[in-house]
Amino acid sequence: MNHSSNEKEPETIEPLRYISKTEVATIETELLRDYRFGQQQLIEIWGHACAIAITKVCEVNTNYTVHRCDLHNSLYLPLPEYEPTIFYPKRSPQSLHQDFTVQCEKMDIPFLSYLPTEVQLLNDAYNLVIDAILGPETDHKEVKEPYAGMLVTLKQVKIPIVSVDVPSGWDVDEPAKDGINPEVLISLTAPKKCATGFSGKHFLAGRFLPYDIQKKYELNLPEFPGTECVIEL
Amino acid sequence: MNHSSNEKEPETIEPLRYISKTEVATIETELLRDYRFGQQQLIEIWGHACAIAITKVCEVNTNYTVHRCDLHNSLYLPLPEYEPTIFYPKRSPQSLHQDFTVQCEKMDIPFLSYLPTEVQLLNDAYNLVIDAILGPETDHKEVKEPYAGMLVTLKQVKIPIVSVDVPSGWDVDEPAKDGINPEVLISLTAPKKCATGFSGKHFLAGRFLPYDIQKKYELNLPEFPGTECVIEL
């Protein structure tokens, strides 16, 4: 890329910007429509980056396989040695999501048919919850079943929660007051306003974002070291 | 994954298998039809792995951006600091390939309108050629223009060539006698028969391959260290 070498402005490091719900939608539209990123491609990039971030917070002393999954309204419950279990209560009718679901099934990743309401069962059986239930497009004031019940459960679990992009049930534009409390947050593309005061471990999966988009929206993303697709903020 | 822990056979390390042209097609069909991998997803996975492998052979002392491109019948000529130039003589009519092309264009990656036949120009202007011109599906005995001319040029360049999957013009099933002579080969999914005696640096981008396919075709892929998507063989 010849951007950096042609850059004429002096190098001042502006702070990373936390974007609004409206900007999330605008940037995604631009990526899909103007840059012609594919949704399948973005899911692959994001899913891979999430898997890498999770290995950074949850190292295991064994050889492991990193799985990328469809991130659509599901919950991942990895066991030690990265043996994930998926709870995916409402199957998407879209072939894009169905394809990723088949990939998981064919790779023998077990799907839970229901989420135990007895929280102790989850605490005992799993080491970590990956929350990819609700995305930034959801109205946090109108969370319907079965997601509302899942959030009640997640508020009570004692095992750490890793939230993908926006913690489920949070408003994109404001930090949550009484929502779920993830220990780890993996922001996709750019961090959202609600993550401004986030005190847990915060990763950003935004390396793929074209430089011109970063500049146009003044995102001030940090430099990703080496070939890393995620960075801890 | 519960495969490794449930494995009952004793751990004997079988040698990596080099697959035939027929097996290449069978495995790809199985990935797409049964496992429902998408072509866009596979291109993203392979392109990313190629970019990572290239950073391993061609380190630069500066911050860089790793680009993934459509690998369809094109040639990449990266400059120092990873400033790639693409020569893509025959545009694909498929929207899948067009989308990746737009991504490259919108990211300001220059496209060459013709490939200089004066080899010295290439030697002077570029540090490395990435050959992704012809894939395993091409009949090596019937290479047409403009690819035949490109191969003549590539046989003469003095800068190193990195070939992706099958060096252009080689037969998948047999090592080439008088074809191009890459210094580096990046095998996708599994190495092909033609790479059996390859003496250059050889990388394998196969981590994504589901365990059951690896087993069914007795590929005996090596263990990929850490979270690496490529391994040097």
C-alpha cells in the first residue's frame, strides 16, 4: 500500500473513536455495496479474528483446532481444549447462515437443544461463554424470547463471558447499566460507543478495514502488530 | 474438537500425502457440496493464508498491510513494504471474482495494463512475483494466450517467484521438467503430486480442512503450531 509513504500530515496519534449505531450501519453498507465485501467473507474474517482473540484469553496446554462459526444469534460454550458446544435456538432461514451451520454440524460440533436454566449446570460444565446472541441491529429495549431468557441466565453465570461486538442486550450507543457483564469484549470493525468505559479485556478485530474507510470515519484504529488480525486495546 | 481426545489408535506419524488432480477435484466438491463451504469463504481463507506465508519469506522492516486478493488468473508483483501491483489480463465474468477485483481497486492497489516482455524491467521494479495464474484445473499442455506468454516471461525473471498451489504450467500429477521454477510454493488444502520433489520453501495452507476430510483422504497433514494457518513443510 502506498498510503503510508505518501502521507503528508505529521504523525499525531488521535484517540480511537467509538462509533454510533448509525455509523455501524453506514460503514457496513459501504463495505458491502461500494467495496463489494461479501457477507460470507466478513463472517469468515470476523469469526477467524474472534477465534484468535479467544485463544489469547483462554490458552490451553494442548494442541487445538480453532473453529470459526456462524455468529448469528448463537451462543458458544467451549470446554477445555476448545471443545465448543453451540446453543442456536432459532435457526436462520438464510442460506448464508445455514451453510455455516452445516459446517459446524459436519465438524461434529455439538448443538444444545435447550439452554439449562439451572445456572450451576453451566458453571460446572463449561469454562467460558461466547455471547454472539444479539448484534448492534437489535433494539435492546425489545428483546424477545428466547433471547430474553438467555440474557437472564447469562446475568447469573459465574464463568467468564466473551461478548462479540456488542454485549447482548446492551444499547449500542450507551454503556449498559444492568445488562450482562462480559469479562472480554471483541469489537468487530471498530469499537462501539457502549464500550467507551469497558473495563474488561477489549480486543479489536479491524485489520481488514480498508484504509480509506478508516480515514473517512476518522476511526484512528491502532496499528496491528505483525500479521495479527486482532489487537488488545 | 473431541477428535483428538477420543482417538484410540496409537500415534504413528504417517507421511504427508501428495494428492492427484482427481483428488483435488473430489475434495473441493466435498468441501463445497457436503460441508457447504462457500467459494468466497475459501478464497478468503486461502488468500489470507498466502498473505501470511509471504510475510514469512519476505519480511520488511516497516509496518505493513497484508492484502488478500482474488487468486483468479492473476499475477502479483509486490514491492518492498508490500506494495503489490496486480496483472490480471482477462477479467472473470463471475461476480465472485469481480467483487474481489473491486476490493483491490477500491484499496488503491494498482493494476498493470500489460506485462512488460523486457524481463529486466520486472527484475528492476519488483522484488517478488506471486504466481496465481493457472490452477490445478488447467490442462498444462494447452496453455493459451495471454497465459503462455506470461509463462515465457516468468521463466526468465531473476526475482523470486512464489507459486500458489500449483506452479503455473506444471502438470498437477508430475513434477515439471522445463516449466517455471518457483523458489516458494504455497500448497492450498494439501500438497499436489507435482510438489513431491520440490526443493524450495514449501508452505501448506490447510488448517481449515475438516478433520474428517483429512482422515477420509489419509492426508496426514502436520499439526499446525499455535494459531498458525500455514506451516512450512
